[in-house]
Amino acid sequence: MALVDAASDRCEARLVDVRSTFRALSAAAIERYLARERPYDCAGGVKSEALGIALFERIESDDPTALIGLPLIALTDLLLAEGVDVLGADD
């Protein structure tokens, strides 16, 4: 992911690795999953935040949100490094 400061044109980038291992599944089990979840709008056709988690044997990452989209831990780190108080300042 990359964070660009439009005012300064500075760009900071971060790679977030995710390693996922699927379980051995029968064609029938996969078809049942597809019928129940209908995950056709998801990367890889898997909703790991729903029933799709049952398809995995293991998911490894420093930022588990990276598997389902935007790596929010990495984004928070980049924003904090740029001085953005993501929790809001106590005024």
C-alpha cells in the first residue's frame, strides 16, 4: 500500500505479507460454501471474515486485515508517521 501526501508529493509505501493455507476440501464442500456465501465479489472468492474462514487451515500475517482488503494496521502506522492522530486529539 502507499500513502501520498498531496501537498508535498511525498510517498511512503509498505508491503504487507499474507500467507494463507487452504484445507483439503471436496468439490461438494466447495459447492456448498459457494451456494451459502455467494462470495463472487471477493478476492479469490473467499470471505474469510464469514463462513469462508472454515476453508482455511492457517492464515499468517502481521496485519490480518490485509487478507480482506486494506491493511489497516499498516495504514495506521503510515498515518501516525505523518502526524495524523487517527484516534483524534483530546482537546
